[in-house]
Amino acid sequence: MVADRETVWRMFATSQGSKAFCVQAGMGSLPGEPFEVFFNPEARQGERGSEGCRILSLIPNELLSYTWNAPPEFPFARGLHTWIVVTFESLSGSKRHSPRR
């Protein structure tokens, strides 16, 4: 799939976009708000996915950083959050491009 940076941002960084991947999510739009992806929305609270994770910083269409946790099957690590930084860049100086080979 080839997409411009703004489309990729919407797909990755918004609750509405995550539905395209058949994943429920609760994503805020400001630092401190939730960044929660529910891989198993029918599970008990605390075992659905990335519950408790938060947005650390963002520059719309350019950068998103957030906390992340281990899956519920690793309870010894579940409460130990790490952080992720994702950057969004246009390739080849254009909004639309062909994949590199």
C-alpha cells in the first residue's frame, strides 16, 4: 500500500484509523491522554491490550511518542512501561511514492 504521510498518521495515531486494522483503540490527541490498543476487547479489564499507556508527545503527521507495556501473559513485566517514538516522513521528497526495491 502506498499512502501519503497524513493518511498513515490517521491510520496509526487515531482510534478511527485503527478500526481499519480491525483493532479497537482509545487514543487521545494530546500528551497525557490514552494510547490504548485493545487486541482482545472481550477480555477482562487489564488484559485487553495496551491499557494504561499514554501519549508522551506528538507533532501531528510527524512524530508520536507513547508508553507501551508487555502483553497480559507476562504479568511480571506488564506494569513496567517502556516508551516508543515513531516518526512519519515522506519518501523521495513527495507525498506519493513507489516502494523501494
